[in-house]
Amino acid sequence: MVNPSIVIVPGAWHQPAHFQGLIDELAKVNYDAEGVTMPSVDSSPPLPTWEQDAQAVRQAIMNKLDAGKDVVVLAHLFGGIAMSEAAKGLGKKDRDGQGLKGGIIKLVYMCAMALPEGQCHVGQLVPQTPEEEEIERQHK
């Protein structure tokens, strides 16, 4: 049996390099793993939404699925929100039903956030700073 590929979704302020030790250890036991570079990290000005992060995660997942691989997606901290959005419709059963190879077989939330379905703003869970509130006001 072929091991699934692993896509690692870093949390806020993290880069794939923060997970390089994990990626290296997984490679030693024949797991293909890679981290996603999140567009929101170090962006200036800050991005108004996490949509671009979700798109980056979805593209990383799709690269594996297009190669016919099964995928485990592991998210850390804020990465859980982007992962949840990015994974929609890419589950193994969904793709099998469409006659497509590969699919997400597991989502792993490692100290990660997950918004309830229909909720689109982490500020509803975590109080915002005055700066975050100002950014939100500017983009309404």
C-alpha cells in the first residue's frame, strides 16, 4: 500500500520551514509531505480575509490529487480555518463518486481552529484587537 501524501497548513506567523523537522522525519518513513506557504503571513498591508490562504491550501491539495494520491491534511492553529474551507468537496468518497482518483482521507486539527459551519469570521470566536477592527471597518 502506498502512503498518503501529507499537506501541512501552518498557523498564523508560521512558514513551512517551521515544520521542516517533521517533514524530514516523515520522509524517512516514506511519506511525501510538504508545507503550504500562506499568503497572509508577513503580507503588507494585511489581507482583509483568509480566502487567499484557503486558495493556496486547496492548490497544494489539488497538486497531490491530480497525481492520483490520497492526502492527509494537517493544520496548525489558524491554518485549521483555511484547511476546512480548502477541503470542501475533495474527500475520498466525493472524488470516488465522480470517478476521480485520490482524495482527502483525513483532516488533522493540531491545536487548530475550526469555525462552525456558516460562520466566516474568527472574530466571532476570538475578540479582535483595535487594529483588526479597523481593518474590518475599512473593507466593509
